Amino acid sequence: MTFALPATALAQGVWKCEIDGQTRYTDRPCPDRGASLSPQRLQANVADAPRPPASGAAPVVTAAKPTATEPPANVCPSSTELRDMETRASSTSLSTEARQFMVDEIRRARQCAKGQGRYTEADWRISREAQAAQSSNSGAYEARLRAEGMHSAADPEEGTRIARQREQETAAQTQAARRAWREQQRQRNAPGSP
């Protein structure tokens, strides 16, 4: 992957930052973790161009040098961790939303094991924190949102599914609010109501 930066950005410096489990490039120092990138690392990868052959000589073909920027290996939960997730998902003390989140996390872990998405250890740390938060009364919803944001970044297909799920939830909440409003109006307009 190559990207172009204006010359002013190269002169000022570029930082590679890890923000909320995502890698971001910025012209300002990172707030938490990150590293300054040298201008040489920001240059596009260019293969050595073949030199013109001497008169009468056969053309020399040079092979492009392999790049060392392979994408990182996909890190996924172990089979033991997956079994633990399944056990927690079957807990009767979890709310319906928390149980559904756990089922989704199990599905995402299985998708990861099949090669879907690009996850890091830091990504699954966010997932573990969100799973642990599901058994508490405070912070469970926010933890789910953080984990879903991480999954959306690591796996675009999962991000699309999460966005559709959010749209459906919003539509269902809107319909429920309309029904409640109509019921209030009906009761207010009923004969004998104050």
C-alpha cells in the first residue's frame, strides 16, 4: 500500500499512532502510543529500473525486490478461549443484549479463525474487556460499542453487518416510541380521562 503525502508533511514529520486499536497516520505527535516515521520510510516503493543495454547486447531484466511490508498475521482467540466465551454466553445472569453480544463475539472469533478480517492482539484485548463488562451494570453498552467499532475496522464485512444491525435497532426503537406515544394519546382522549 502506498500513499502520497505533501512535501510539507514530509518536512514536518509523520507519526504512526495507535488510537482505539487502529493505526492512524498524522502530522502531530501521538497522544499515547506511536512512532515518528522517517521520510525515507514514507517514500513509495520503487523497483530498480532496468538499465539500457550496451549496443548489441541482450537486454538485462532485473526482478523487483520483494517488499518487507507484508500485512501482519491475523491474530485470533484460541480454541480454549472460544470455549470459555461459549460458557459465558450461556450464563443466565446476562441480559438479552449482553447474551447476544457474546454470541456475536463467538461468531466473530470463528470468522477470524477462518481468515476473515485483520485482527491484532490489541483488538482481541478490547473484545475481552467488552465481554467482561457484560456482567456489570455499568459500562456494558459502551464496551459493546468499542468492541463493535474495533470489529468494523478489522473486518469490513463485519462492519457492514454491524451497521445494518444498528439501523434495524434504531428503526425498532423509533417504532416502539411511536407506539408508546399513540397509546398515551389514546388514553388521554379516552372518555372519562382528566
